[in-house]
Amino acid sequence: MIAQDRDIRFIEAITDADGAHKARELFSRTFGYEPSGVWAAPGRVNLIGEHTDYNAGLCLPIALPHRTFIALAPRRDTRVRTVSAVRQDSVAEAELEGLNAGGVAGWAAYPAGVAWAMREHGMAVRGFDAAFVSCVPLGSGLSSSAAMTCSTALALDDVYGLGFGSTDEGRVTLISMAVASENDMAGASTGGLDQNASMRCRAGKALLLDCRPGLSALENVSQQDFDLAAYGLELLVVDTCAPHQLNDGQYAARRKTCEEAAAELGVRNLRQAADQIADASRGDADRKREGLDRVLAALSDPTEIKRVRHVITEIWRVEDFAEAFGSGDIRTAGSLFNASHDSLRYDYEVTAPELDTAVEVARSNGAYGARMTGGGFGGSIIALVDKGQSRQLAEKIAEAFSAKGFRQPQALTSVASRAAERVA
């Protein structure tokens, strides 16, 4: 549901009852019978820790109250039929038998890819019919694709009795299927942050995700309190409506640069370099900066230097933000938002004029801090603001967009919400 508020549209979350009803209705109207159930998975906002997941780093996402609903029923054959509320008159079809990576085009690659990945890993999954209804804004950097793949994975796990969805450790297996779908079938590089947030976040908590390989499900996450109301705050999310695409090579190019830089530095990944510097500094900020300078000096390529500087400092900022917010130091938390965006703008070079404008307006109109969230090249920004200030600030951003000839943005306010689950 979209509520009009002068020049800015605020997107309200669909209730579970409403989402389940709409998904069931679309399913039965399209396929002529009733689904086995309805499942829902949330989009996410990453508070801080951008482009760190595929560098074995740290991230701090929360689940949005905005969710993707899937009404699904299993089939006896290996056909997949999917329909979306976005295009209710168009049914996408795929055949799982003999399907190879990249073999499904368009949005249907995401749900079909989940079933394909499960079968590739020996899971007893056949075809299915599915209908999708969502209030996660598309192309906004809020992980609408992860909401789709994770809801599909949980639904297939349930209807085929695989048993992974009932435990946190089991959900890690489903996450790997969702990631494989995006990476291998849809061709969109993703490091796992979005899927972990969608499948493992809790209401009122931020998920501190440690992406080092080899950690168990119990070792790689911790739940951090993220109670905005306790400090009289809101988290404003502004979708700039600028084009947002991760499958055009930009994301993959940065990932490759980071991997090459790590090899040049003689470390397994950039997280190892970040930890080595931090450990050697023993908490001394000057020694930490000097250690970073020495690592950067070992690189010869100017682009590598910038990318590595962002990743290492961003990993450090995640821990610093969690500590600052947890102790009620909101101004420091806000300043870390600002530093993160500036690093993404100048070192990682993944922002866009719309993102930078929205951040600048937020900072100059009372936000404690603001930053882009998601992969970049379009999408959304988040701003930490006093309670009751979100709509006024969003209007100012809309005014600035209008003056620059940008598309009009849309917005929402977010609280830390719950993970994917069966809702009907």
C-alpha cells in the first residue's frame, strides 16, 4: 500500500493477513486451485557494513517490516510456473529437468533457481506453482530479490518436508540455496548478507553477521539490540528510485578487485588484513591508522588502494557502530553512518547523484547521520533521525530531487522486524 504525503510517497507494510489473502487470491485465479500455504520473507536494510560480506567481513542488517509473500503448491512433475502481482496476466514457466545455470531469463530465474539449486545439492524437490505479492520496493537496494528467493526456499523446504527451516543452522543451508539462485541462475553477484538478514533476523534486533568462511551457524551471528524507540529515534529509508542493478558487471568488478588485492597482500581475504592491523594496534587509534597506511603502501594500483581502504575501514566501522549505539552514543553512531557513505562515495565509488543528494539533504536537515544502503549504483539511503521527523525530512529530499530533475523518491520508516516464516 502506498500512502501519498504531499510530494513524497510513503510505503506502508502489508499485514500478514492481507499479504496472505492477496497471494492466495492471485494463485487461485491464475492456476485454478488452492495453494498449500503462504510464506513471507522480509526485505532488509543494512545499517552499516557495505561490500564487506564477500570480503569475509562484518555487516549489521535489520529485517524490514515490508515482506514478499509467496503462495505455493508442489507439483508431481518438474515444471515451475510463477506469477507476480506486478504482472498478473503473465505466467513464467521453466523446466527443472535438464536445467543449467543461467537457463531461465527474467525475474522467474530467482524462484526457479532456488529449486534448481536444491536439486543440484541432492534435495528431493520437484516442480511447483507459485504466486508472489510484495511490498518491498523493487530496485531499491532493499533486497527484494532476497525476499523472493528466501520465501521460495522456505516454502519448498516446507512442502517437500526437507526440515531445514525449523532451526537456525538449517536455515543456513536454505540461505546457500538462495545465494546460488541469485549468483548462478540469475547472474546477480551476492555475498549472502541479504539472505542471512531475511532468514535470521529477529524483531527488535540487528544481526551482527560475521562472514568469515568456516564459522558455524552459531558462531557467525549475534543478535544486537536495536531499539530506536528507547532513544526517541526513527530510521528513515528513502528509495531514490534511481536505476539499481547489480548484474551489469559493476558489483562483480569490485569483488574481483578485492580478491586480487588480497592475493597481492598475501592474505586469504581483506578481513584477515583488517584483523591483523587492529590486533597489532592494541586499541591505539594512531597505530591503527599507521598500520592501514602500511598495508595500502604495499599495493601499487590506485584503484586497489581505494577499494581496500574502504573495505578495511568499513569492517572496523561495523564494530564501532554496534558499540556506539548499544551504549546510547547516538552522535557517534550517526558520524559512522556519514563516514561509511563518504567511503562508499569516494573510495568504493558505488554511489549515484541521487544517493549523494539525499544524504546531503538529510545531513543538513537534522539527521544524526545518513548513508546509502545496499549494493549502490542507485537504490536507497537511510537516515537516523529524531522520532516524528521522517516525513518532514523526506519532503525536503523530494524538493531537492524535483529541483535537480530527478525522479520523485518514495520512503518508509523501519523498525527491526522478524525473519521469514509461514504465515498461512
